[in-house]
Amino acid sequence: MYLIKDNVFSLITGRTITQGISMESEGKFSKEYFKAVALIEMNPTDVSKLGIRDRAKVIGECGEVVLPVKASNDVPPGVVFIPMGPWANFILSSITDGTGMPTVKAVRVAIEATNEEVTSLIDILKAVRAKSLERIPQERPIKTGEKKVFEDVPCPFCGDLCDYLRIELDGERVVRNIGGCAISTAKFLNYHKDRVLKPFIRSGGRLVEVSLNEALEVASEIIAKAKYPLLYGWSNTCNEAIELGVELAEVTRGVIDNTSTICHGPTILGAQEVGSVRSTFGTIIQLADLVIFWGSNPAHAHANHYARLVMSEGKYVKGRKERKVVVIDVRRTPIASMADLFIRIEPGRDYELITALRMAIKDLEIEAKEIAGVSKEKVLELAEMVKTANYGIAFIGVGLTMTGAKHRNLQELIKLVQELNEWTKFAIIPMRGHYNVSGANNVDLWLTGYPYAVDFSRGFPKMIPGVTTAVDLLSNSEVDAALVVASDPVAHLPRRAVEHLSEIPVVVIDAKWSLTTTVADVIIPTGLVGIECEGTAYRMDDIPLRMKKLVDPPQGVLCDTEILSILLDKVKAKRGVV
């Protein structure tokens, strides 16, 4: 445990567009990813006050990292920003306060000027005791030839699931992505890079290439022998694969959890308490004349979102000129520059502002001159905007779910939206990150009655946030094996959780090399859903879409559904399940 010293700042983490592009084009071991993620943004005043030249040491509860410093006036004094990834997560606590969601925004950190070397990815992987740093990336062989064009292709990157892409191919090579954002383009044009093309098992501390059947045999042995396995990920694959994952969790009496546990899990908990008022993209385009982005930055995380839903002309609202846009955030993000009203809120104090808005729309007296760093006049101005809108939509981001109040923020905001429907029409949509995290929640819900963190240890499903959630299970050393499907927990979970992953047998099923492969005992390659494999996925507004297959998977590589089906049969046989 590191003690927070002087020079205390409030740390904010989040996605950036350069992070997404580098991750999809070159992979997380690349120099491009390092440059995009291993940095800290600070206000120039703070940089000068601390005497920082080009690097700073960031000290959190669980560790410290040295990062290059980027001065930015978009970050207010006293606040710092680090892109989401292993450098930020390395210093964060895994305590979830009974919610399953660790606090990764509005976190107290100490910052010092330093001349020490920048913390490398290798430094972090060694510190979390990765089993080895070995990786064997390959480029998928691509044959050129027949020119093909696929229309209305859904994009398998973010929760917007943009389903209007035009993908042009020269044989198996993607040559153009028309309609996709920069990250989407990077994903399609580089789908063949940094691939896992052969199965591997770890033997004698080294990765050894084996046949698919051998890898599945070892994987099934690990999972079948486990007393309490964790089946984690699922947000970057199709619903059909997730169904098999739920059955596998039931057979092994383990836990199946998806990435919403560290994303919009608190949103789901809030909705479970008080309900929700939802909408679809189509309704928003046709009717919404007020759009609020609260704690989200779609310009970086969902790059087509603004153009698609704010700029588009609907039947009753003629595009941007007839829409008002409000952004509420702790720093001036690119989307804030496009807003009619930007409200800068103090980190971790969203609950207070939401409560004040509820008071204002009910004409209750607000005595304080300032709420959460926002003037009373601004609160009243926003209250008037939401009351007088014909149709309003609040797009909520993880800026609300990852701070101290977590699901209580969402309960309060949902109540505000419900009360606004006494005046007008208003709805709320979570800005979902992975392209099928909504599908992961929905499939779990159909089959078990719970949306994530579903535990089968008693032979029936149950969900206990803070107990059966992935971060808690790993941090408390509860699980004795893990199956990771289409996810990278080593890159995105807090340090203590990653350390336990490195101590237990891990099976990874993925199309590309990830940081989690450094702790894997079995690595099984798979095809990319939405490019090489078909399947169903849910958009962030809970509309199901069919993902298209553009090319065949590499020779000898199966899709997730095929791999999981074989694995399930092998585990059933080993556990004597009919």
C-alpha cells in the first residue's frame, strides 16, 4: 500500500481515439499504443508549480508509475488525466465498495517531478508477475483477387454498432471502409495483423505450439478440474457464443462475468432499483431536440455518435440547428467544444448536481450559491432547458459509474429523467463501450435472470455485486482458474486482480495477442466476429443486429461458437454431465 503524500490530485481515466486506433491497428505491445496510453495530461499551472520538465511520477494506493507529461488547458487545475490502460490500472485500488466496480475516476494520487525512466509495459507485466513476456504474433496470410463490396456492414468495435458501413475487398484484403470512424477503419484494414493463428500451451515456462485438439484437451482439463472457475469477457463476441458460456459456467459451477462489471455495471444496478426510461436511436434522430452527454466523450470513444445522432436530420427535428447539446464533464473534452452549454463539474460530485436539478425542476429553493463547482445560475439554466425540451435524451458515460457514488449516481439520474416525463418526453441511454456488451447483459439475463456476475456455485444462478463480480473474485483470490473470451483483463483490471490471474491457470480464447496472453496457460485462436464469423450482437439501445461474415477465418481457425461448443462437450464428459 502506497501512502498518498503531498501534491495530491484527482485522477481521471478514460478512452482516447489514439488509444483505440493504436490498439486496433498495431496492437497493445506496439510503440504506437505505448505513446497513446503511457502519458498524463495536466494543467500547465500544475506543471509549472511542481517544476515538471517532461516526466512525472504518479503515486496511487497500489503502486507508482513514471509517465511523460502533456500540458493541456482542457484539464482543470488539481485534476489529471491518464488514458485507460495498464499504466492507470497499475496504481488503482481493487476495492469496489460492494458494487463490483473499482473506483477509477476521481481517485486521489500524488504527483512529483522526476527524471526517472518512463515506466515501460515490460516493467508493469513483470511487476504483476506475468508468466512470461513471450508472444508469437503473426500476420494472417491474405489472398488478393476478386473485388467484392459488402453494404450495410455493422462495425464490431463500439456499442454504436454502426450498421451502414460499405466495406470493399480485394480478395481477402480490406481496402476501404466507407462510413466507419477512424477506429473502425483501423480495425477493418488491419484485421489480419498481430493474430493468434496457432494454438499454444505453456510448458516449462515457454509457449509450445500444439494442435487445436490438444489445446482444447488441456483447456477442458483446467476448467473441469477447477473448483470455482471464472469465465470472463464475452463483450467482443456474439450472443450465440455467450449462450454457450453460460452453460459452461453452470456445468462447472463457476461464475460468468462480462466487462460491464467494470463499465456500466453500476448503471444496471441503478436501473434494477428504480427502473429506467429508454429509447432507440431511430426515435432520437426523429424527435430529440435536446441531447445531453454526461460523463462521456463520444468524440473519442464513439466517434460516429455525434454525427449520427446529433447532426442527422429527422422527420420532426431538422438536424443540429434545431437541437441543443449539453455536455457535463470534469474536463473540456472535444465534444464539449461542440456543445451549446458546457458545465464543468468537480470530480466525484455528480450526485449533488443531479439532486440540485431535481430540486430545480420542482421549483424548490436552492440555497447554495454553488453546487459541485457549478453556479446556481447554471443549474437553473439547465433545469429550464430540460423542462422545455420537446424530447430529451441523456447519454450517460462511465464518468458517472466509476466515481464514488457509482450506482447511486444512476439511481438519482434515472429518477430525474422519470420526473421530467411529467413535463415532457425524456429518456436515458448508457454509452456502452464494447460492441456487444449489451448483448452479454441481455443473454445472461434471458438465461439466468441476472445481467452479469452470475454465480452457479450452489447449482442455481445468483448475483451478488461485490462478491461474485470479477474484480472482487480475483482480488480476494476466490477463483482457482479462469477462461477469458474476447477480452483483455490484464490491460483493464486493477493490479491486485491481475496478480491473482497470474497465479492461477488461465485459458485465453481470442483472435489477437493481448496482454492477457502473458498470463495464459492455453491460447486458442479464433475468428473475428463481424469480419470472419457471423453472429448476433446488441446495439447500446438494445436493438439486435446480425454481424456479417466478409471472409473465411484463417485455415485451421474456428469461430468462438465452434470452439466453445467443443470445449463444453469435453468439460461435460470430464465432469460426467449428460
